[in-house]
Amino acid sequence: MNSQSSSPSATFVRRVHFSCGHRYENPAWSESKNRETFGACYSPHGHGHNYVLEAHFTGPIDSASGMVINLVDADRLLAQISLELDHRFLNQDVEYFKNHIPTTENIALYVYQRLKSLVADPALIQRVRLFECDDIWAEVGASGGLL
């Protein structure tokens, strides 16, 4: 008998931190349009943030372990994401951001897609919430788009 067959569902949230730099720039635009659109985020030297990432895992509570996802597994997944992003200049060091502007929304989307590709059961990844600072964040959810 499956230990999850009649178990109630829950959402388990794990929070991690990482720091990285980036620059907002659309290479198809003129310098003046980039400056007008992105302001200080278009700085030629980039800038950085200390991000807070929340990963939301939703599924049945396993009756044998009492968990939606094993904490060790969740930490392993999030450590992989941190390893890819921490202390990197996203525009140059992460292949995805060579073709995508590393906005808070695009970084959240990247993390969501990477977690889905790394986890054994992609349905467990309900959403990610990425805080750039206390008053700026983005969420990407199961629909694959911003919430």
C-alpha cells in the first residue's frame, strides 16, 4: 500500500540565501533606451543583491516520514541552485542570463525551472518566491508564469 494514498496535503517552505550581481540591459536597444528603461540598474559595472529564495514544496504528507519532501533532499536541491548563482555575475557566469535580462522575475523563473528539472517529482514544486530586498520580490508558480 502506498503510504501517501490517503494522506492530507501540505506545503513545506524552505528559505535559502545567495548573493550575486547583475546588470539590466537589452542589447537590441540603444544606450538611451536602456538607461531610460532600467535607470541605475543599467550601470556599466552592474550591481548586486543579497537574495532570499523561498521554495514551496506541495504534496501529500507521507505517513511513514511525516514529510512532503525529505528535508535532506530539499536542502540538496537548493544547495545546487545556490551553487549556480551565489557570488556570480549573472550576465556572464550563468548561461541562461546571457540571453535573458536578469530581472527579479527572470531569476525567479530560472530558479523555478531549475528546481523542476532537478527534483524527482516535479509536481512537488508549487512555487518559488525570490526577494531582491524587503520590498521587491517575484513569485513563479505551477503554471510556469508569474503569480
